[in-house]
Amino acid sequence: TGGPTALARVLPALPGNLGVPLLIVQHMPPVFTQSLAESLAAKCALRVREATDGEVAQPNVAYIAPGGRQMRLARGVDGCKTIQITDDPPENNCRPAVDYLFRSAANHFPGRATAVILTGMGNDGTLGLRLLKRQGCFSIVQDEASCVVYGMPKSAVDAGLADEVLPLEAIAGRIAAVVRNGV
């Protein structure tokens, strides 16, 4: 809850030459994610699009998981990051699910991810974040004051998995700094 608005504030604040792909899970049904991607693309220096199965994740592109489907990362030919879109079952009553994406990043690209959890209901993302943290991932979680619903961020904070808890307006800058300079 509040995710599209939060994304509309964070993504436009990221530089177009960030140098890494961004993979985004927004709990939405089919059709709506394509509209979300188009709306965000018009506001961002980064390219924003709905992800498609089998494509290589390119730097400076934000990929939004298609509504009603799961999205994961896999190691492709020559170690490239390949996006897979599946009809695997929901997790945490969500499809797409953050845990599903985070788990794949932890398994295939250990220590090479920065995880961000924004406003939302429930606890999706916490189990996957635990795996990412074991692999050396850095995590940023939205603070309670700037959330519409503090469920997902609170779950990560309560589990002790947040490296930094930041207001929404500080998240893009911190993502860019971590990606470019390390922690």
C-alpha cells in the first residue's frame, strides 16, 4: 500500500547512469504494472519497463515484475543476470512476491545486491532479505513516518535486517551512494 506513490518519488531521483539494473516488485494485478512502468518511465532518467521472461538485466534500466507473475534472477550465459518470469505459486499471498525475487538474488548473485523495502502491508521481503543479508547484501528500509503502511518495513526492522532506516526522500540518494561507492 502506497508503493506506486513511493516509487514515483524514489525512481525519478535516481541518476540515469546508475550503472546497475533495478528489479522492482510491486504487489499489483496484471495490466496495472504495465501502466505503472509507463507512468514512471515518463518521469525518470532511468529506463523503466515491465520485465519480460528471458531478457538480460541491463544497467540503468528499472524492471517491474509483471502483475500476477513471479520474477526472479538467474545466472545466464557468461554470468549475465537473466530475468525469469514464472507462474510459480504466490508467496505471502503475493504474486509477484519480494521474497521470491530476493531469494533468487541471494542464491545466484551473493553479496552483489542492495535491497530496499518500501511501504506496504504484511511481511513480504523479510525472509528473502534474511538470505541476502547472510550473503553480504546492504539493506535500506523506509522509515515509519514516511510510510503509508509500515508493515513490510517494520517486519524487516523488527527482524534486525535493516542496515539503514531512512525517510522516503533520502532513499534514492543513499541507493546511488551505495551502488557507486559501496557502503
